[in-house]
Amino acid sequence: MFKRIAVGISGGVDSAVSALLLKRAGYQVEGVFMRNWDSNYEAGYCNDERDLEDATFVCRKLEIPLHRVHFIKQYWNEVFTVLLNEYENGLTPNPDILCNRYIKFDSFFEHCRNNLGVDAIATGHYASTSFGPFLEKYNENEGVHLLQPADKHKDQTFFLSQVKQFSLRKCMFPIANLLKSEVRKLAKKEGLLNVAEKRDSTGICFIGKRRFQDFIAEYIQVKKGLLIDIDTGQVVGEHNGFHNWTIGQRCCLENYKDAYFIFQKDLESNNIFVVAGTKHPALWNNLVFTGEPHWIHSEPSKLRNNDVLKCFFRFQHTMHLVPCKIEKNYEGLTIMLEYNLRALTEGQFAVLYANGECLGSAKIKDVSHNLITTHAQSDS
């Protein structure tokens, strides 16, 4: 059924080995290099050209064609403007999750299917599905489940937690059963030396080596405000915009015995409340409320029946899974964690798991804080 496959070639080792494995399996493979940011628009810090050179090398080595496609407009509208809006409103967004939902598994998927005429797409994500790494268990009458890969340390299902069922049904993850070390070893063995030891990309591509604060200042108007100790009401410093700070981040303030950390942003006053000490109880919470969830396969039966769902939670892709109980509310989900976590953050995604499956995710809208007698709350 699946013969022609378009694989997203990023210029990294994971996508290179994915293409290699597809070709070994007998598929007609075509590489596609995506450009999602116009580095000529501002200062040209993105590493597009180096990545394109590596992608070209990989495709020549594997003797497969390489197409180039731009999704700059789509990325700006669907990802970057959302990022700016959420930062301006005191939230901490996750552009990688949005990019996968709207660009890689939507715009890219549709382009490859409609313009290249392929049967399916493939990526170098560390993830798997119930249809298998090469869709060998594909069933057009069944929905597909998103599963964790063999390499739990590199697990990227967190970033795929908003992907739509329609595109996931026809997506291959060829390295699902490999460890990262095995991927690099295979790349070396096959002569893909340009990418075999290439460092993994981290952070947001278009920021490059710049400090985030310097980059984002080009797009968001600086609105200064006060840093206020939530316990004493004392002004302990100033901030230069919500977008420069996230919950739990340390403030570098002089002349204070204890280190201060970001606790809460007040949109009305444009001030930020801070707490002294990384172990301050205000930073540790176990109850979050979300917006409407996105279920990758289907809504769990427990929730459909208005019952309590027991599963696992994470809001950062590197954190361990935390047992939780979930109920539906009128806006989304109420999630009670088995124990407190530090710096649960509005704007991040609550990503949910059960039995090795990524069920889906929902954006965190509110966090129920432990403190009930803080200075800020007593004044309200």
C-alpha cells in the first residue's frame, strides 16, 4: 500500500538514518528540507544554510532526491504570533508543540501528499505508533495510537502530543526501536559522517546563539514593572517585561541574603511577584486546570463516562512521569498530581500518558497555589 515516502530531512543524524532505513526497507524515498523561518528578514542567525548543506550531503549519499519547501508564512501565523501573544500575556508557550501540530504534521503533510504525491511521510522523531515504525500494521478501519519509543531518554512524544489523528495515521517513525547511540553508530557505519556526530538541536532554531531576551526584544515592546516579595509586599527590584521571565526562574538581585524566584505575573499591574528560596512552598503545587484537551486517538472511556481517569503527567519533556487523577470540568480538565511539582506554569502543556501511550495534551490555564495567606492575596 505504501510505496513512495517523503521523509523530512533536517540535516541531523536522526532524519538521515530514518531515510536510510526506509530505503533499506525497499521504499521509494524522497527527502524534503523545510524552511520555516526567514532568516533574511532580520539578522540571519538561523543555521538554515549549514543544515541544508548537511541535508544535501545525506540525500546524495543515499541517492534520493531532495526537495526544498518553505512554510515561513504558516509558521509566522500559526506558531510565532501565538508565541508573541502568549509571552505578552504573561504565559510561557511551547513553540515546538505548535510547530509539530501546525507545520510538520499539517502543512508539511499536506504538501507532501498533494504536491509530491507520496503515500505517507516519515520523520526522525523518537516516537512510535500502534501501526508500527513502517506502518506495517496499518488498518484503515482503526485509529492510531501514539506510543513511546525504545529510547525513553530521547522520547519526543511530548512534542507530538497535539498532532492530529489524520496525519499521524500515515506517518512513519523509522527509528522508533533504536537508541540514540545505535542511530549514531549506524550513521557512521554507512558513511554519513557529516551528521553522525552532529550535536542535537536544542532550543528554538531561529534564535540561534543569541540570548532569548535579545531576540524577543525585537518583537515585543518592553513594559517594565516591579518585582514584589509576595510574603512581605516589599519591592525588591524591577523587571523589563513579562517575556523575559518564567515561573520558577531565579532573579539575579543584589543586596539580598536569599535568592529570589519568579512566582506569579500580574497582568493588571504589570508587576511580578517573587518568593525567597527555591524551596518556597508557593513554587510547589499539585493541582492544575487546563483548557480543552486534544486526544490523539480518542477521549478515554473513563472521562467519557464522567469518571476519574488515573494516568501520568508531565509538563516538560525531560521530566519523569508523575501519577495523577483527572476529571473533566466545564472548560477542560482538572488534574490532581500524586505529589507536588516545582514551577507548574500557565501556557505550558499538560501531556498525559498511560501504559506507554501518549494520550494527548491540554494547555495549562491555571495552577492552584498552596499559599492562602500571602501578602498579595490578603490585599485582594
